[in-house]
Amino acid sequence: MVPVEETMSDFLRECGGVAVIDGGLATELERHGANLNDPLWSAKCLLTSPHLIRTVHLDYLEAGADIIITASYQATIQGFENKGYSLEESEKLLRKSVEIALEARDVYYNRCRETSSEPTPDGIILKERPILVAASVGSYGAYLADGSEFSGEYGDAMDLEFLKNFHRQRVKILADSGPDLIAFETVPNKLEAQAFGQLLEEEGIIVPAWLSFNSMDGINVVSGDSLSECVAIAESSKKIVAVGINCTPPRFIQDLILSIKKVTAKPILIYPNSGESYDAATKEWQDRGVSEKDFVSCVNKWCEVGASLVGGCCRTTPDTIREIYKTLSSRRRSSTHGVDFVLT
Ligand SMILES: [Zn+2]
């Protein structure tokens, strides 16, 4: 068995050095007709329309994503219980988020086996390759659904034990549901990063994890905590196999990668948002973001300065991911030497 700390580097080697992460889930679910105006946000679809989640996962796989992230970002036992679900039902919904993604991967592999061409004329990429399912764990602020995942301000009374206990059962259930990775996403402050790191140890979680922060200024994480100190938490854990940034405007990404690189030799992941800003009060997106073309034109630069996993967060689409896949293809070809991937 591969030691947990080598799982990501092995995967990246199989991918030819760089891997593609999927794009925005909630915004795609809305495009497919889901109404997500709810504290559960994308997790609401676990209840109402799991088939849409599967469709979006498949769209991303067919756009070239090597890693798909489950719809559990805002899925918490406490959130489901607030909606009147029992503990048992809540745990079942968490498991379901992983099952849907695993199912989408199976469907994708079957489609690959049925066709041999790649890519197909309509831009669908059907290529057998290693694909990872990452179980999303959003921050405590994401559960609060009051925008505090974008401020990192949980109040002075907040402490490590509270955060660990808030996430504990959810992380255990997700880890036991068969994902390849746990994606701690949009982590807004150092305290929550510590909570995640300690939880992995305390609960003996054997699924490798990544830790992804967000930033509003290109220097610190959103709470104002030092990015270096946050990344150091990932660096000190063998169970955390990659670290990086998500849900942050593209214009900040390059500097953030350079800062992260000073603290860790672990693979760096980035999946920025489209650059539009989210207004937590109105729950709407404001401002115009960068164009898809501008976003994708940064991808090579980001890889040159140290990123090895690239995807998109809110408001990015399968088209964005398809362009990232195409952009990274030449990079992958030049770094792949005799790597054979056998689908088991
Ligand atoms: Zn986002």
C-alpha cells in the first residue's frame, strides 16, 4: 500500500505532472434549474435532485477533470437536523454525496470503454485516466451561511474544541463513504485549519486530505491570519497531501502560490472563482469577473510558478475546465514518460 503522504505525488505522476480539478458546482446546479436559495445551498440537491448533481459531475469529467468534488460543502449533520432530519437521515445524506460522485465516475468509465475516440467532435473528453473523488468539507462559516466563510470571523468565544466537535462526525462519515480524498475547502482562518489537522489525527482518518484557503487580498487568508502560518499547519501533517487556495479572484493567485511555495514542498492546488464578488447579504454575485479566456490564459503561469492542481470554484463552468484541460495537455505530454495507467 502506498504511504498516505505519497498518494498525491503518485497520482500527479500518473497524470503527467499536473491535474485538473473540476469547477463550480452550485452555480452549475442552478444552470440546470435547481433553486439553491437555502442555507444548505448545493447540499439541498442531495435531498431534492441528486440526478442533477450526478449530471454536473459527469459534465466535469467529460470536460477533462481528474478530480471531482462532492456536493457536501454545505452538508452538515447540524444543518440537516435544523431542517428536521434525524441524525440517521443526515448521515445518510452525507454518504449519498460521495456515492453520487463515485457513481458518476463509474458511468464515465463505462462511456470511455464504449468509445475509443478522444476528444469527440462535440468537445466531450472520453479518456480513461485516474480520477479521484474528493469529499468536500466546507468551513463552519459555510454552515452558518452568513458569509463568515468569507470573513473568517467566528467571534472571540470560538475555540479549537468547538470546531473539532462541530466537524468530527461529518468528517468520519465522509471518510468512511469511500472517497479518495477529503477536500477541506474555503478554510477562512488558522484556527479551523488546526481543527481539521487535529481531527485527522484524533480520528485516525486514513483518507488523505487537502487544505484549501481563501484570500481577499492576495497576501493573507480572509480572516487576516498569515497564509504562511496556515500553510505550515498543512506542512506539519502527513495526512494532508496538498495545500492551496480556492474561491479567490484569479488576480491574486500567482502571488499566493509564491507565498505557499516558501512554506511547503507539498503539491499546490488552486481553484479560483471567476473573479466576481459574492455579496453575502443579498446572496448574489456582484461585479464582472474575468473572462474565461483571461482566466485560462493564467493557467500556464500558475503552473510555472508552482501549482500542480488547477480547477475552478464558484461561477466557473465545464467550459472553463475544458479549456484548462486543453491548456494543460501540452504540459502533461512533455512530462509524461512511460507512465501506464491501468484501470482496475
Ligand atoms: Zn467558490
